[in-house]
Amino acid sequence: MKIYNNGRHVTYSTLTRNFVTVVLFLLFGFAFYGSAATLPSGFVETTVANDIASPTAMAIAPDGRIFVCSQTGALRVIKNGALLSTPFITLNVDPSGERGLLGVAFDPGFNLNNFIYLYYTVPGNPAHNRVIRVTANGDVFLSGSTRVILDLNPLSTATNHNGGALHFGPDGKLYIAVGDNANGDNAQTKTNLLGKILRINPDGSIPFDNPFSTGRREIWALGLRNPYTFAFRGNTHFMYINDVGASAKEEINLGQAGANYGWPATEGPTNDPAFKGPVYFYTHTDGCAITGGAFYTPPTSNFPSSYNGKYFFGDYCSGFIRKLDPSTSQASNFITGAAKPVDIRVGNDGSLYYLARGTRSVMKVRYTTDLSPVISTQPKSQLISVGYPVTFSVTASGPTPYSYQWKRNGVNIAGANSATYRIASTTLSDNGDQFRVQVSNPNGSTLSNIATLSVTSDKPPVGQIITPAQGTTYFGGMTVNYSGSASDPEDGALPGSAFTWQVNFHHASHTHPFVAARTGSKSGTFTIPDRGETASNVFYRIILKVVDSAGLTHTVTRDIQPRKVNMSFSTNPAGLKIALDGQSRVTPFTVTGVVGIKRTIAAPSPQGLNGSSYVFQTWTDGGARSHEISTPSTSTNYTARFSE
């Protein structure tokens, strides 16, 4: 799962400047609620539910309930538009990196058997991913009903590329998307289940008509990097697979039994007849991680007929949701500005639902002929320390332009005519006041929910990160010790129970989850993987949130940057090819890597150059023709020697 972008987290240097951010974190964890999505004319979106910790995937039950996977192990239920307080089930998972609870699917006979299938990471040394089946008992699972359906291969220290999507096909078989565990070689071998689409019977047995007779017979298709999502078109066998790309391209592949999609030898279109190229791709100038995917084939259509049969897909980093026409393989924008979409589903009501990790929300998109504005995100009640500023905000969808009128206790506030309303300095007399906003456009108006302002004389705490020290650098395999302290004007020194830690892994302009929020200790450790992401434009951000007895919070961050080194690769004679991490390159070339990260280098043999054939002899480091190296601490050259 190559996901998850927190973007430009700002740590303010003074308590006053920090307080608006502090209060938002108080009420809503580490996420800011609000949608800035832009939709086509006639479409509106609303928030179905929010406050879902680290959401990864969702599925819609036949009765309309929405089941949402939290990476930390809880399967949450949205029923009648409300997020139920009691999880359906809470699994013991390994949530590090991109592991955790990653997939959910309903049995085709759910109305009779109440079976639900889940994909998650089992803790251990090593950890591994697993598919289980549980039986629903209303809005919770039936105790004792858990059955293991499939245990996947042990995982390396790399915590990314787990896949996790589950769907039943029209043949009644369970299809499972599995990532390559950040090792491209896994995608091309039939001896393990990584980097594949699997197909099994609902009880875990292997269908007799699976395409491969050797190796792991659960394999249905191979050569995938991280197929985070896939979808069937209605009740047909027509399947699209979203494969998250590496350095260049994001792919949509046509699912076919026995297909090899070419990773790591190819990324994007290919002329190699051994591999199946994508039906659609886009480059990393356009996005970075293709995530949700769903065909618009509901039993009752809400969208215009031109949308029927189209495929919706999203990009986590760019925040778009596009529609692809399978008949032309052409895509066009549908939504822009979605908050890190990770899953997309179409409900029986004909609405499109998407899971926005950036706002920890499920959003509903529908078509309407009522052109009045619809409030997408309601103003939120807030708790503020006296003297500090507070801002209420609203977002709307529907035809523009919008006009706004904020009200306090039912009375219009003069000059409060924007999407936000700010009080520069709160007073105790503001306590209990109620705020709402009327949003209007040329076609009508709508009134928001009420948001209550609570003002307290209590002052917020101040937290600080002690270790790692500012300027600390890391290498692959390093254990990072983190610690902090916090004091509060009223409470004094805060206990460990007041501390919540989280770590995000930043790559280019997006992030991967790394350590999910942990509460209860002033210190802890985490280990930097020595496998996984091989790019050097990366760093880890440690986030500390502290809370006092009144519920006020303070959040600070600390970044640790990588130790980098150049590695050069050449051949003798020059101009031959080598493979770095499974991808072919013409020598000589140089890459920048992070110290301690393991890479795989291979010298294809034999190979031709200028009419001559060359056979591999040795590497200068003494390794085998294909072997693993650990990125050294100093610049190093690796040369593969060949002979005619």
C-alpha cells in the first residue's frame, strides 16, 4: 500500500500560534476534518461518518451498513449514518508501516450465513498476513466463530507492499490481492503467494481450475508490485486491478487467469510478449499511488446513464478520483481535492462512497437535480482555553457561487460571511454559545448543524520531544529511541498516560504510515526497516501529542533524516546491463541510497553488445551473479566483469 500523505505539518514556535492546531488535534486526533473536493455539476458530497482511526478499506453490506477497516485492528460499523461506538471485532494485528487490518469482504450468501472475510497482519517474528472468516451476530461478531482461511508467507523486515483487498467473483470464489513485500523477485516466483492475485474457495481450499499446476496453486495471476485494490464489473468476470507503481507509473490491469503483469521487469506499457501490459496507466507527474477502484454498476442508478459501467479509481497523493471508460481506455476527472482516498465503493442506492484517510471519513457522492448547496463537512464543536482564538469552518458542494452567513445563538453575526468564522480571543462569556452557518447559492440555501463553543480557564499543556535529538540521522536497521516530557500549568508534570506517539514515513510529497498512534508511555522504540523503500528522498516524522486533565492538547514533531551515500554500478566491458532491485539498467550509472538499506543486484548472462555475446564472470565485491548488498556507509562502486 504506497500510501498516505500528511503533507505540510506545521509546528508553531509559540503556544498562542499553536493553539488552533492544538484544539483541532484535541477533538479529532491527528487528522483535520474538512473536504475541499470539487465535483462535476449536479453532484454533491456529504460526510457519512468520521473519526475512524487510520482507515484502510471498506465494504458495504447487503443491508447498507458500511464496514470500515482500521489499520490498528478494529472493524468499525456505520449504521443509519452513524459510526457505532462498539467495533464489530478488534483483532490483534501488527500495524507497523503498511501492515494491519487491510481488507474486508462479505460472503455472497451473507444474508443466510452471515460470513465476513478479513485480511490482516498477524504479529510475530516474522509476521505474516492472514485471511480469516468470522460470523456476524448483528453489529458484532459471534464469539468463537473465527476460522483461519489462508496463512500467507512470512514477511521480511520490510513493512510495505502488503496489498490486502478481498472480493468475491461471480464464480463464488474469493480473490485476494497480495503485495510483493518490497521484493520484486517474489512477484515472479510461483513458490510463494506474494505479488499475486490469489483465488481460493470460501473454505480456503484450492479450486480445481486455477491456472497453475506447479508451485502454490492458489495463484491466479502474478507479476504485481502492490495490488492495493481491484474490482469486478457487476456480476461479470471483467476485473480491473490497481497496481501501485515504483518510480514511474501507476497501472490498471485487466484481470486474467494465468496473466503475468511483468513486475519487476516492467512498469507500465511493455512490448515483451511474456507480460500483460496495463489497459491504462499514468505517470508520477500526475500522482503517486493508485488506490480505490469500483465499477459503477448498482442495481439502482443514481448517476446519469453515461456513468453506467464506468470504472472509478483514485490516487492517494493527488487526491483525485477519475472515471475510466473500459471501451476506450480513456479516463477523465470526476473528483479533485479528495483527502487521500484509499477505497471506493458503489452502494445499492447508486451513490459512490469513498474512504478518505486524510479526514478519517467516509464520504458519499450522489447526483441530484436540487441545485441548492449541500453541506459536505459540518462545523465542529470545540473546547478552547480562554484568551485563545477559535475558528469554525464549513464546506459545501453543489453549484457555486456560495454565500455564507454565520449565526451565534440564532442571531446573524455582522460581517461573518465566509466559509470560516474566527474569534480572535475567546472569553469565558463565550462558553456554551452555539454557532451555525447558512450556506446559499443562486438556487437556494441550507443551514448547518450547531457547533457548541466551550471555553475554559484551564491552560493547555506544553510537550517536548527529548530524544531523538534535533539533527539525528538514521540508517537501515537502526533502533530509534524516542522520549518526551510535558507539563501543564494546572496539572504539573503529566504522566505517561497523557502521551500519544505516532510516526510517519515521508517519501517525496507523500507519506506512508509507520507507527500507528500509541498512548500510555513517555518513551518507546521503533526499528527502521532495512528493506522496503529504496529511494533516498525520505525521512521519518515523530509526532507527540500530550493531553491534560481538562482535555486540552499540545502537539510537537521531530524529523530524522537519512544517511545517504552514492553507489555506482558498471560492467567490464562498459555498456552492458545489470538489474538493480529487479529493474534492468544500462551501465554505467549512479544512484543515491540510504545507508543500511538492502538492495539486490544481478548481472544477466549471457547478454549481447555490439554483435558480441558476453558471459558473467565475477562481481568486484565477490558476490554471486545475483546477490543482496547492504547500502554501504561510504561511496562504493560495484562492477560486474564479463568475458566473450
